[in-house]
Amino acid sequence: MSDRLSPLDDRHRALGAKLVPFGGWEMPVAYPAGTIEEHLACRRDAVVFDVSHLGTVRVAGPDAFAALQAAFTNDLGKVAPGRAQYTHLLDEADASVLDDIIVWWIDDEIFDVMPNASNTDRVTAAIGGTDTTASRSVLAVQGPQAKQRLADVFPEAGAIGRFRVERASWRGAQCTVAGTGYTGEAGVEIAVPADVAGDLWDAIVAAGVMPAGLGARDTLRLEAGLPLHGHELGQGITPLQAGLGWVVSWDKGDFRGRKALAAERDRGVARVLRGIATEGRRPPRAECAVLRAGEVVGTTTSGNFSPILGHGIALALLAPTVGEGDAVTVDVRGGALSGRIVPLPFVAKSS
């Protein structure tokens, strides 16, 4: 089956984007400015990403809240309508993270559940609801100047607070805007009807916001220490191993995978996610052995060059005995990269 196209596909091609398969979609990985320039623009000003490949599952009705509570690890009772919440869907047998998800609580009995691109069918099977992905596009405007850049284009969107969710109208089109993102910067994500998404994209770009591709989105999330499903989360990786125990609400009642996760909590995790800063510009990569004093203590899950720090960085699942400050070596295709365990995030959020 061919990859799906974003409603903004013609815009990306007109801008000279390099398009690649990603999660069953054909999406822009970079524009002519290049990943590093796009990355720096997000850290210093503002960029816009097309993240229409992310799923949207609408769950509505009097049973919606209970269905999500039973499926996901976090407790929606901690938030309220008009808020977003990060949460996990676990495998019942071993508490692996089947997907990490943002829930947009739009109205009393209306939720938009936002899975990762390739996991939408899996999430829909677990929670029910209606897959509305094809009806909308999602634009992520991110960076310290994101809201200021939006002020003249879509002022209602620019006014949305962090992890707030609101409906807003743009040129008569009903949108949903959330103060969420995946870069470690301030910003919003705008779900806009597919038939007007191109016009909104054009207006945002005309306001001086640089288009950015999935390459920059990945290096930004890595600097921010944010997990990527299939790397830091996925088969065999639990929230506790990934250092995301705060996503689990033990006192809300039962949820999928609770029993298996509680068993791991009680016996102790066999590995934990750590950050590694390496020396020099050569980047570490995923699935490299990590050694301490010559002994293999784990494996990298993601790695790249940090445009802000000017050296390599990696996330790795390591033995719990490995701690901050420890000197390690990353084996990159037989070449040794010297590094040290550092606290996360690698680059602190601007706001």
C-alpha cells in the first residue's frame, strides 16, 4: 500500500522539501535550509511543522471518560475539560508501552486522543472511538517567538496556554488548538480542517515562521530528552524503565497493564533510561553498545549531533548501577566514542 499524503503535500513540494516515508505517510524530513538551520530557528525564533501524520481518535459520549481511564496509565481526574494530558497505553502481559499519547479533553464528554502515526489502529482497537485523522491537518508552531508570530495570523491560537485546549475559529473554520508540542519549546498544535489547512500554513509561513521537517523535530526532541516510540518506548520497554513513572497513576483504579507494571515496580527495574554526552562532533546512533570500564552496561536508543551543544548526545537504556557523572564509551560501528552520563534534558526548555 502506498504511503498516505498530508493535506499539505503540495506546499511541501513547492517549497522543495525532501519527502520520506514515515509511519505509513510521505512526510517532509527537511527543506532546503537544512535540518540544522531549522533546528536553530526553533530554538531561537519559531518554526512550523506539519504533523498531520499523527493520529486523531475522537472518543465521545457518557462512557468516554471511563473508557480512557480504564485504558491509559495517567489519571484524567487530575485535569479537566480544556486541558491536555500525556499518557501511555500498555501491553496487558508485560506492561510494554504500546503507544505514548496526548489526550485533548475538548468538552465534558468529548476527547481527541492523539496516537503516534503507525499506532492509530492499535489505539482505536483498545479504546473505541472514531478515527478522524483524514478530516484534519495538524500544524505545530514551536519556538520562543511562536505565539508572537501567531498574534497577527491566528491570535486565538497564540493565546493558548501550556497544555490548555480550546476551540477557535480561523476564517470561519472550526479548529482545535492545544498548548502542546515535541520540541522542548513554547508553542501550540493546531488541528485545522483539511480543506483550509493549506491557507493557514501559507499565512503562518508568510508571518516569518520557517517550515521545518521531521529531521529537526527529532533532534529537537532528543535535546529535550523526550522519548520517541520505537526507540525509548515500545516492545519490552515500560514507563518505569523509561523514567516516566510520573505518567502512571497507581491510585486511580485498574488500567491495562497495571498488574504487570506493579510487579516490575515491586521487583525493581532491570534498566533505566539515561542521557549520554559524547565528545566531539561525531554523533552516536541508536542500537550502539554502551560500555563502562570495558563492560557492556546497555544500549543506546537514540543518538545524534546536538546543534545547540555542539557535540554528540544519546539516550540509552542502561543498568541501574550506572549513574550521572560516570564515564562511558559508545561503540559506534567499531569506533569508540568517549562520553559521560548527564542529567536530562540535555537542553533546558525556554519556558
